[in-house]
Amino acid sequence: EAFGRVLARGGEVIVRLGNHDVELAVPEVQEILRAAMDQPPEIAARLTFQLGDAPAILDVGGARILVTHGEHNDNWNKVDYGRLARLDRFRYAAGSVLVKQLMNPIARRHGMRFVSLLKPDFQGAALAALAVAPGIVKQLFSAASLDIAWQLFKKAGSAASFAEEEEELGLAERFADAGLEAEEAAALEATLGDGPAAFADEETMSTASLKLARAGLKLYAGMQKRLVGTLGDEYFRLEPEEAEWADARRLAKKFDAGAVVLGHTHAARWKVADGIAFANTGTWIWLMQLPRSDAGDEAWAEFLEELRNNPRLLPERQRAAKTVRRLTAVLLDAHPDGGATMQLVQWDDGELRSLEAARVPPGGAAPGREA
């Protein structure tokens, strides 16, 4: 409906595909979305779709602005756009398999909202869900014809007859990071196996769950600290990681762009240097506050218990597992003196607040910081 209102006022909406909702590449699916906007056909037709097989280059006041989703360096979430366009034996990326067959059912059918907040670290979300509700995760893996024991332990004899066709989901390496002792791993295997799990010691399984949760939330914790600070204050760490900045420079050089805008990681970023303006749009989803990095087992046990008792993260029941918002976006407008004004903005209670801004001159010349 919001898209429809933009179009009805003479605007244009372009949906640029990344690793999310790749079915929108199919014309029949696109028409379903257009119909849902409840606008006349001639207005709804202005909703257009672009594949993410190559970056888009926007001309804003003569400045060249490169825009792409950003999954191109994420091996678990790369999209095979060639096969997608032809619908020729298309295979979802491992991250998409986890989302469609595990995370979405966990969130929608079982009310475990927290897994949706862990994107794009889908492997971490799977381990966190396993720590909270192993029975549900086992059930969903089975329904998807995926062998959870093989995915975690990679034991030759653990997968079923379809082992050779088993999709590699990238869970084993993250699972190994949990550092489970032999008896803890055995307790988890018993819980996930086809036989009775009654002999799995409760205390041992509890310790295994804590380790799984810490391993699963490790990457998210690092991202979250950069976004909201150790204690969830107003701190923003917008400086990109070295790899992010290197990729932005590579893209700018390859496509002769004065600015690079991407997303995917849900972590807002900003840097203006070396003749390039770079921004990551950040996120429009809630974030979940985690225990401090130096928290002991007692704090983590309390956190896990709260996730089990309040999986929907209802505000009135939040104690340890709190949610916070840092809703950010990038705005591009023509600059009065030519080129573009690029802003990283934050949405606060109905108002947009500018966090950073830069002018991107025409023709890809060196950007300058806005006063």
C-alpha cells in the first residue's frame, strides 16, 4: 500500500533484487505484488524490478552513484542470476535455504521472532534456534528432507540415503566453533537423533545449549556492538571494516562511480575518502540486545531462558533479551551546484535525522563532506 501511494503521487518504485525474495524475478510473482498495491494497472505498472546481476548506476545531478544489494561477496548468499532469469534448474543459495526452510517457519509457525533479527547471519540464527528449541529445529530439518546431524557433525554415516544430494548449509564450521566437549556433543546428538533422548543428561545439554548460543550469536554480537554499542546506547560505529572499504573502492573504480551504496549486512556504514563516498544503508528491522561480551554463564542462561519463555520478544516481558531500533537509510538528491547530495539518515519517531552527508560532484570527481 505504501508503494501504491508513492506511485499514485507520480513517483517511481524500483525493486532491486538481492538474496531476499528472489522469486520476485518471476513475472507472475511481480504481478501479484502489483495487484496487492490496489492501484489502477497504469499506475501499478510503474513498479519495476531489476535483477542484481550487475550494479545499477544512477545519474543524480550528473554524479554517478553505484547501487547494489551487497551479497556478491557473501558465499553463502550469492544468487545465480543467470539460472534465475531462465528458471533453469535454479538452486537457492545456502542462506536462502536456511531462511525458507528453517527461519521463516520458526518465526511464523512457532513464534520465535528473534531468529528473524539475526539476518544475514543465517548459520548463526540456526545455531541460536537450536540452542533455544532443539526439538522444533529437528522437526523442521526433517520436514525439509535435510539431515541435521550430517549438517552439524558431517559424519559419513549420519546422513540418510540422499546424502550425496544434501545441500551444504555451512553449519558444521560454525558448530565446531562452539567447542562442545565429547559428552556435550553426544547429548546433543541424542536429542537430535531418531531414538529416545532420555539418557541425555539435562545439565550437560544445558551447557551445550549455552555454548551453541554463544557460537551462534558471535557474529551478530560483533555487528550489534558496532550498531548500538555495548550497552545499547546511542553509539554508532559507522567506520567500515577494511574489507568493506576495499570492496567499495574496487566497485567505484570498476564502474567509474563517485559513490557506492549497498546494504545486505544490516550494519550502517559511512566513509568519504580517496575520491569516493561509501554508505551502507543499515537496517529497517529491530535489533536484539545481547549479554555483554564478558558476561558469564549465569547471564547467558538467563538470556536463553527468556528467549524460551518470550520467543516473540513481547516488550512487556523483556528483561535480558531486549530489542532496540536503529532504523537507517540513504537518501540521494540533486545538489544545487550540480552532482548529488548523499545522506545517511536515521528514522526517529516519525522524523528523519541526518547522521552524515556528502556532496558527490558530477562525473565521479572527489566527494566533499557537507557543512
